[in-house]
Amino acid sequence: MIYHVIKQQDWQTALQQGFYEAASLATEGFIHASKQEQVQGVLERYYKDATDLLLLHIDETKLTAPLKYEMAPSVNEMFPHIFGRLNLDAVLKATHII
């Protein structure tokens, strides 16, 4: 299981389109994701003041796009990156982040 933090409006758009493409897919070539133990750090570093966030629970075995673990030098950890659109049937659930 991997996880992705998403704004609620972006998730609603993905549900309407039938797929999800994060802005980072165009700018960096992949969608950022995290392992469970990395989620809290990601929230603290990048979403401290954000509201209306959801956490996508993604079954990596159902991804249609390639998944690759890459080093994030700023925190010296390997993170999962999705190299393509996120197919919605790989998302097992979306939970609100409090």
C-alpha cells in the first residue's frame, strides 16, 4: 500500500475524469506518493497550512503506470513515484486528513 495526499477538489475532478494526473506529472514526470510511515513527515513538510486534504490509499499492485522508488536527498529516504496517470481502480479509499 502506498499513499498520496490530494486536495479534495482535485479528487473530485479525478472522479469526473476517470483518472488522476497530479501537477507534478507534467513538471517532474511522476506523481509523488509515500509509504505509510512517511505520510506524517510529508504532511508536516509540505501541507502544514493546507485544508480540505484527502489521503488516497493506493494498491500498488493495481497501478497501470510504472512505480519506482527513488531517493529524496532532502530527507535521505526512498519514496514511491508513479510514472503516469493514476488509474482510479488502484485507489482503495480516500480518507479525510484532520
